[in-house]
Amino acid sequence: MDSCPRPELFDFHGVWMSHLFTENWEDVQNFQARPDDVLIASYPKAGSTWLCQITDLLYFSQTTPEREKKLQIYWRVPHLEASSCSWMKGTDMINNLPSSPRLMRTHLPVHFLPKSFFEQNCKIIYVGRNAKDSVVSYYHFERMSLLCPEPGDWSSYVQRFMEGKMVLGSWYDHVSGWWEKKKTYPKIHYMFYEDLIEDTGREIDKLCDFLGLTSSVEEREGIAGRAQFSSMKKDSMANYSTLPVMDFKISPFMRKGKVGDWKNHFTVAQNEEFDEDYKKKMNDPSLRFRTLI
């Protein structure tokens, strides 16, 4: 796997993608969801690995506690559209899951999602993160991951982000598209990374209500503790350190897990330009992100 060249960006049905997410496209689009499947969706670097860990623990920590110690998170919650190098296809990984319900994740824009998820009335958890912290986190991820195109320098990267020339397309379209879908498809639970940071326990309670899960206060508190960023960063089953395509000498996969780190990266001029651009693209007043908490 580590011999794979870095992929190139290309326009794929109007969304910028890399071949690592399109090589298995027919199988992805024909994927047959089951009514009890639970899908975790997000734009890249929005906290979806964190949410995968929380959801997996909510469903399985009581019945199969050894699961989290023996299986990496990307086996427990496979990535639907993944098809990188010699890595097993995400659709195959999901279809081979022995557990029920099947937990899975995606970074696809909502209009690329296989229709069967909606036809089967599946529960979908979406997590969004503010644009400024998203671009910072994505930048550091692309620096360290051979699964991503060369990121270039920070200044050009911010410009590319504003133009939507990122793997999986525009952040603006992604978060807005899923928000719009929520208005017509009620089984989407739209969460915010900033809320999870602010009060993990509160957000786990809301998630349990959405999923119809009952657990004791002690169980939920235990899960909140085991799914804290500091715990997951040290956990080889959750931090992606076992994947040779990621260079942890450049940056860890789980880097800071904070709200507001963008202030350490944006210049005053970049911030002003970004804010102006943001206002033009994000015109739904009901969708609000916090850049500081």
C-alpha cells in the first residue's frame, strides 16, 4: 500500500474526487442497505472517526467488549466508498460485517449516496464542523496521508478550499446539501463537532434518543470517557497509526481535536477574504456553525 502514488484530483460528475473513491463506483451506487443499517456521514476531517467510535461503543461495548480492543475502527465501521490500492473495497467490508446493526461511514455528498439508504429508511448521523477548522485539519491530513493529493502550501490550499477543489468537493455544498436533505428525510441526525467538544455527554444523550438506545448513566459516562480525543489519540485501534499510508512523522491522524485552531493558521487578510467568500456561499440562516466556543 505504501508504494501507491499520491492520487490526482479530477472532476467526477461535477464533484472533485480522486480515484480512491471512484474505482468501485458501480458497487457503491448499487449497494443494498438494510433497514437497521446506521450510516455516519461527514465532510472529511469533521470528527467522523470520533463519532464512529462513540456509535460503535453505544451499540457493542456491553455485548462484545473485546471488539474495541481487537479491531481497528476502520474494520468496525467501514468506509463505504473506499477502494484504495490493495485495500479491500468498502462495500465488501460492509457486506462481510458479522455484527448487527451494520455501522458504516461515508464522506459522499448527499446526492452521491446510494438510493437504498433512503429506500430502506436507514438512520443517518451527519456531523458538520466549521469551515475554518475543517480546512486546517484537512490541510494537515493531506500533508501526512499518501491517500491524498499533494496539498501544496497553506496559502494556495485555502484558495483551493474556497473554490471547492478538494477530494469530495466543496465543503459549502456538502454541509448545505445534507442540511437541506434533513428537511425532507427525518431520519438524519445532524450534529456539530463544536457541540460534541463543548459537551460530549449531552450530545451522546441526544444521539441515544435518535438511535432509540437505552443505556444507564454510568454506561454513557464510560463511553464518553473512552471516546475522548485524548484517549483515542493514544489508542492504536482508533488512531489509524497502523496504516502505512499515513506518515505520523509529519502529523498524527488525530492532531489537536480543538475548536479555534484556525486562528493559528489564518493571516488577517486570509481571514477577511474567507469571511467574505463564506457569506456569499452560506446563505441559509438556519445552518449556523461556531468557529469558537
